[in-house]
Amino acid sequence: MVDRRSETAGETATTPPGPAPTPPPINAGRVAAYLRAHPDFLVRHPDLVAVLTPPAPDRGDGVVDMQQFMLKRLQDEMQRIKEEQRDLLKATRANIQSQARIHDAALALLGARTFEHLVQTFTTDLSLLLDVDVVTLCVETFDGRLPRVDVQGLAGLPVGSVGDLIGVDRDVLLRDDVVGDPLLFGAGAGLVRSDALIRLALSGSAPPCLLAMGSRDPQRFHPGQGTELLGFLGKVGSLSIRSWLDLPPA
């Protein structure tokens, strides 16, 4: 006897779908047919004009094809604009990153719990927060030495050095492609290939000071950079030192 229920079940069972059909390969004919069916394609995708090469019509000997010339100029202009946009985006991202680092460094200086902690923040923590290789806090003294001070990252400078290095009409100096100055960076001078020197305006009764930051990247600091953020950091650093030493404003 044949089990009709088995036959019925077999007839109603769902057949698993087969593999999706492979679309036909793209060729010149299919592309041409699509463009004929969509004549506004380049209007909706104008960026393709920069990469497409139109045919050069035969206008006879001695005839200049201005259309080709104008199209080439348009393509070059579009390429230039794209490159400028990429450069602008890159610069914007770098500026945002620098701003965040400077803000973190300023908060670290303001958050120091003791004066010794503040000095350690200047000479150790800032190098990590600002992604530089060497940071020193330099103070002018009569003989260029700091007596009885054995703290890594502190350096003594001869009287007049801060003004000679930075000048009198600015508070930040950026230098690229330099050889590290042992007077500023001590044993770490061999790493330095670009540096930033920031004047610290403490008080009329305090010796001139500067914050020196050095990087092994020859272009990490360069004269073309803006100095507003580093100037802000210098003001925060000056305020922090004055607060701990109870110095009057500069």
C-alpha cells in the first residue's frame, strides 16, 4: 500500500532556492546602451568629466580644437580643487588634534597639586601630552647654572638668553631643520631637529624663563605654523608658576 501522506508531503515541501543568476559582464555595448537610455548621466555625475577623455574631432589641418583645450583646463582645475580640499581637510584635522593636546596640557598644569608636581608636569608630562621628544623649563641665572637643583628637565641660561633667542616683539619662536641646542635641551639635544621656544612672563621680580619643546621631526615645528595655541599654553604655564610662588603679575 502506498502512503499518500508521504507523497503529499513531498509535493508540498519547499524547494531550496538555487544560486542567484550571474549578471552578464559589463562591456562597452552595455555601457553605451545605458548612457543612451540616460542622457543626463553626466549631469548627475559631473565628477566623471574630470576622468573621461572625449574623442578629438577632425577639423582639418591647422585648425585648433578649443573645445579640447577648454575641457583639459576644466579637468586640471577640478583636480586642483580636489587637492586643495584634501589639504584643507588634513590641516583642519591636524589643528583640531593640536588644540585638544594643548587643552589637555593646560589642564594638567592647572591641576598640579604642589609646585614640585607642577615642575614635573612641565618637564615630563608635557612631552607625552604634546607628542614631543624633549621638554625643558629654562631659567636665566647670572652664571647660567641652577645651584642645588637636580631636577631633570630644568636648565639654567645666561642672563639675556631668552631675549636673544626669542626677541622682544614676540613670545613664541618656531624653528625647523635645526640641530638641538645642548644649552636648552641638555642630554636630549641630540634628538631635536625642530623646536618651539615659549616665553614665560612671570613677574618683574622673577628672572626670565622659557619653555623649550623639541621634536625629532624636522617639520614638527616650523615658522609657517600658527602660534596662538602655544602662546595660550605659555600664559597658562606662567599663571600656574606665579600662583604657586605667589608672584605679582608681570
